[in-house]
Amino acid sequence: MSTRPGNRTGIREVAQKAEVSVSSVSRVITDHPDVSAAMRERVQAAIKALGYEPDILAQSLRRGSTRTIGFLVSDISNPLYSEIALGAERVLNEAGYAMLIANSQGAADRDAVQLRLLSQRRVDGFILSLSDETDPKTIAQLKTLDCPFVLLDREVAGIQTAAVLSNHAEGIRAAALHLFHLGHRRIGFIGGNHTARPTRVRRDTLLQVAGEHRGVRVYVEDRSFTAAHGEAGASALLDRVSPPTALIAGGNQILVGVLRAIRRRDLDVPGDLSLVTCDRVALSEFLEPPLATLERDHHQMGRVAAGHLLSILGGKPPGTQVLPVTFDPKDSCGPPSVVRQQKRQKA
């Protein structure tokens, strides 16, 4: 009987069962080329009979690699990150890596803490979706990392590293032009944290496109990627003396709050108000009317980020890849109510 803690079978028991040396078992486990077919078969039969599982920690210490990747997300409750993580994990698992997920809960001061905790676990690399790109403690922590990392839709000043970005400018420009074409001249944008790239690019591009069209005004409420902010931001915009005739919800969780504000005011979409959202939500197919959406492939984001990190670990230089954002207009956008009334009068 094994004397190991938990009666776990060790490599010596496998060697005894196969009637070979411990070094022979080690060569089979590590897939060493200098092993005969007969030897490999005997050892594998012993491993199967005893239910032996290699000590991953011990192997990691010997080779200086834990075969583990740290994935820092700003809010694990957001389904978007679950999809991204799934895409990344599949690529990493196929390459023999495990993934550890850490959540900063949308708090800038938690980014640096979680980075330090993952570093202490000696991960081989990071995929990072930071809560705040400008936080000094986070930037300082990034500069201390001794392993590669990939920024996920984030840009940090003074940090040169691999990144996977979304082309938010492309998507928001298409949505804005669609609203302008329908006749909207007052547009409200409820964004998340402006210290995160998605909100900053969407807001700045929307303001730029509006400046290219006479008479168009954009009202911005950007604070956090939460339903509470979505409701407060939408309420502030809709309670204006001249409220916007179209709203853009800058995130799937922000959308929840925006919908609450719209329902409380008993507004019809798109009759009273046109609505655009960013990133499709799981239950969006059941919403009526179907929502106009800025869409990304979240699984692809995770797969590409993991692929970039594995390439760097394999010796290739870091790079940046920009993934597309498309606009699907759907039925939640229509002419503003004033335009509708004018058309009825002319008819």
C-alpha cells in the first residue's frame, strides 16, 4: 500500500508494477524519444492499472513552467467575459495550458492586487482586461511582470505589449450614420468607464461623426459598465428639456438599466425613441422589437488573445490585431417622432 498522502500512487509504484527503473517511467511520461515501443507499452499499462496521475506541480518546478495562464477580467458577472474566457480556454487547453481567472470587480485598485496574486502563482503569461488603463498602481505592477501578457481591448500608455483590439470606431460610425439618415439630430450615449478603451473610442468617434453633420448634438453620460448607471444615465438624458430622440447603450449590462428607464416612462421603441446597444445579450432574440446592435465575436476575441500569447511564449515578437465590429440595424431604430408626424401631415 502507498504511504503517500491520500494514498496517491507515485512514480516508484509505477516503476515497480512495470518492473522498470524510475528513470524509464519518467522518460515515458515526458514522451522522451529514447524509449522502445515495448517499454512504453509496459509503463502505460502500469499507469492505467494503478490510476497514476503525474505530479504537475513537481514537473513545473523542474522545467520552470507552470503551464498556466492568468486571465484578469474587470467583471466576471458580465456574460461577455464568460464567452471570451471560453474561447481563450479552448485554445490554451489544446496547447496543454490551464487558465486561472481573476476578477477585479470593476475596481481599479483590484487590478494591481489580482495581478500580484496571479504572479505569485507563477503563471507563464497573462491575458488582461483591465478596469482602468490609467491607474498608476496597475501600470507599476505591469512593469514588474517578468512574463508576457496580452491586453484585451485595452491600451496602456508607456506599455509596449501585444494587444487584441476591437474596431469600435468602425461600428459606432456605422450606427451613427444610420441614425442620421433616419433623421435623428439629438443622440444620447450612455457609456461605461471612460478610462477603458471601448467607451473612450465609442464616445470620441460618435462626437467626431456628429461634428461632421450640421445640427447634430450628442449628449454623453459615461461612468461605469453597470445597470445602475444605465438607468441613471438614460433617466438624466430623457428628462432633459429637449431629450435625445435616439439612445446608444454602451454595453450589455448598461442596456438593462436603459430598458428600465424606458419602461418606467412607458416609451415605445422605436415609435418614441430609437435604441442601439453594444454587444448582443443572450436573451436579445426574445426582445421586441429586435435591437439594433454593435456586434463582436467574443469567442474569437478570446481565441485570438490566447493565440497571440502562445506565439510569444514560443519565441515570436508581440503584435497587435484589430478585430471587426459590425452594426446590425434591426427594428429598434426608426425616424424620430417629429419626423414621423411631419410625414403624416404631408400625406
